[in-house]
Amino acid sequence: MALEPFARSQAFTLGIELEMQLVDTHDYDLAPAAADVLRVIDCNDLVGEVKPEITQGMIEIATGICETWAQACGQLVAIRTAMVRAADRLNVAVCGGGTHPFQHWSERRIYDEPRYRRLSDLYGYLAKQFTVFGQHVHIGCAGPDDALYLLHAMARYVPHLIALSASSPFVQGQDTGFQSARLNSVSAFPLSGRAPFTETWAQFSAYFERMRSTGIVESMKDFYWDIRPKPEYGTVEVRVMDTPLTVERAALLAAYVQVLAHWLLSERPFRLSEDDYLVYGFNRFQACRFGLHATCVDPETHEHRVLADALTATLPVLREHAPELGAGDALERIAEELRAARTDAGWMRLAHADAGFLPEVVRRACLRWREPASA
């Protein structure tokens, strides 16, 4: 299958995908309930999608094409309401978080769909270990070369997005010491990590054709890159974020990505280079491990900075672009959370310190997911 043409899309539109946890309301472990939820949910009046994921304790929700974060938030609220109603009928609860705090991968069941069965055959136990939960944000691009510039320029800000969204401190009953442990599971896959450095769509298409000719890949879905182009949508898809604990935070993070993309594509502040990626793996690990307290290296100056300071330094230029996208309020809310060093990973650790019992942390996370949004 050849790489499909890059579709026409409106620049800076956005779409949000969230991988959600389905848990049993008795013990708050993951419940193999995806097929049942999909059977009973009422999607008639919803804009967006509700669909299965690779294992049966997961479900994915997605908005339609949105112009503003507030519009996306409204769509997510409607989907959330329908999903919670369906889950309630089944004695199942729904929550966010990048990992379930105490589930065991060996107990997971692959969703009965051809693509997921093929992935299970290919990746073995890694397919079940892929029961992790992320937020993906699509940003519309006017053309494919714009998409590639955005992909590589946005790579500098992967640590920012990891730290802001981190919500996966616990894995299989243990505090990992990471703020985002989810990405460790993603990194196990051979086609994960960063995209190759190509600056034109012709170069990227040639790369894809070489990969396709090896028989390793058939489509862009086979790449699990942190950021990847999605030619069928005319977007760049940012995939490094953990699923947040609330609808509103998911929309705020999408607003941050949208404003960041507007600045990068409007002003082209960087001359891109393969050498930009020399520090990529280090910065990504630091953000996963230490979150806002990470040390990150500037790819041009090689200056070492605390990630929270780097985030704060980026806010003034983003404030110039936020009003055009209706995102000024969203950016200020993120700035406020940054000043207070509030993260979902921190909330989960505090909940565990208070309750001393991980199922209670999950129960409280389910209640948070039901909270009304104020977008």
C-alpha cells in the first residue's frame, strides 16, 4: 500500500483522542467490559467516536474536528456523559490516568478484532502490556511540508507535554518513581520513538516506500512514533501525553498543543537539523522520570535548564498567539497550574498517601472523571 496523499485540512484545527480505563466497581481493577459498553452506549447525538482499543479493559473516545479547545471540551463532555451512563448500567466505572495503578498485564484479554489479533500475534506479551492510556492531539496543517516542519519543531517540546500531562506514577501496584511510566511501555515497540528527519513530503514518502518495501509496515498506523503525520486527516498527531484525570485538563492540554503549533508554524523560529535529536532521548527520559523538575538540554545552545523554568519561559510568546485561537483563558489556567506545580501524577500520589490503598485511588479517579468541566 503506497502512502496516501496528504489530505486538505484547515490549519490549526484540532482533534482529541483519549484512551480510557474501564474498571470494576467492586475491586476497581480493570474490567473486560469494552464490548458491553460499546453495545449499550447511546451515540446517536454525539459528535465524535467511541471505539475499542487493543485490550478489553480499554476504550477510546475522540472528538470531531474542532476549531477551539472549548468546542473540543464540549464534545468530550457529551461523550463522557454518554459513556458514564452506559458504564453505570454495567456496574463499571470510567477513569483517566496513563496507567492503571495495579492491574497485571497477564490478566488482560485482546479485543476480538482482526487488527488487534494480528498485533497480538506479532508482539506477543507486549500487546497485553500495551494496556496503557494516552491522549493524542491532532493539529490540522495546510500542507504536508508544513506538517513535517511542525513535527520536527514540536519535538523540542515533547518534554513539556510529558511533564504537563504526567499521570502514570504507579505500575502493577508499585510507585515507579516516574511521573509518566506509560511511555516505558510504548518504548518497547520496535517502531516507536522519534520520526526520521525528513524536511519535505517527497523525502518522507521515499522513506515510507523504503520501509513498506521491507514488509515491516503497511500504513502509518504501524509507526508508534511520539509525533507522526496522519496524511489521511491532513494532520500532525502528538502522542506523548498521558490521559488526564479530567475532561477539562484534556482540553487544556490540547489548547496548549494548538497554540504551540500556531507559534511554530506562523513564525518558524527554528532552523531544523538532525542534530536537534541528539538530546531528544535524554530530555524525554528526564521528563518521564522527574516531570516538572527534570533537567532538559536545549538542542541548539546545549544549555541545561529545569523543565518548569523552560515551560515558564515559553509562555510569553505563546500568549501572543493564544487569542487568535480563543485559547487565552486556557493558557492562563495552564500557567496557574504550572506555578502551583499541580500535576495529575502528584494528585495520585497524594491520594495514595491519604488512602494507603490503590483501589481507593482508582475510585477517587473515577469520581474526578465525572466532574463537570468549566470550559
